[in-house]
Amino acid sequence: MPPSRKRWGRPSRGSPASWCSSKKRACDLRLDGSPIGKVIVGTYVYADRPAGRHQLVAGETLFPGETKRDFSTESGRTYFFLVKSSARHDSVTGVTMVAGLAGALVASAATAGSDNPGPAEFVPLDESTARTTLAELQLAE
């Protein structure tokens, strides 16, 4: 069951929120250096933050790198990000499935210079799309 409107609507006092959901992989998310939850398939997390500059970071256990997204928020707005598996993550995972641990090491080294060194990609969503997506997800614990 999706959360009540009060729980996932605009935060009180006009402060913006950041929302994330994962369609492929689990990842640990931090916002401004503080953990906000572990997102797995079918879940989302959120955090209220004041207007200003923020950094969203995704990491995954045993994955060699983090995804970072810097963004600015305005008072009274809600911001939504979809968390997708990055191209580097897909490459390393695919080679690992075929070639095992040695393949993982080679793929990690070969993709180390990627524009996005982390396991995820943050895709901004408009409010309408995000609310439709959130209706199908559950709040991560």
C-alpha cells in the first residue's frame, strides 16, 4: 500500500524533499553525508532538507566507486530521482557473471575511467511521473 498523501506530499514548512527509488539494484544512499536508507527493487526513501545545495551519493557493498549528484533545491518544491543501475555497474556485473572474480577485477580496472564511477545513475523525474511511480513502491526500512 502506498504511503498516505500526508507522508509523501510536500514536506511541512516548505522544505524540499529528495526521493529515490531503484528499478534494478540495491544501493546505500546518503544525502549531504548522512545515510537516508538502502534502496532495493520496489522501494523508495525520502529526506526533508532545507533549500540550498545538496549532494546525493549511492554506493554498493563491494562495488569500486560511488555515484554522486550535486543539486540545488528551492523552498516549497519536492525533488524526485529514480535510481537506475549505471552502465559501469552493468558492465562489471555482466563480466563477473561470465568470468567470475578475476573478470570482476579486470572489468573494474577497465571501467575505472568512466564518467560515472559508481553503481547507480540518478534520473530526475517530474512530479507527475514520480507520484505515479511512488504509488507502486513501498517505503524502505
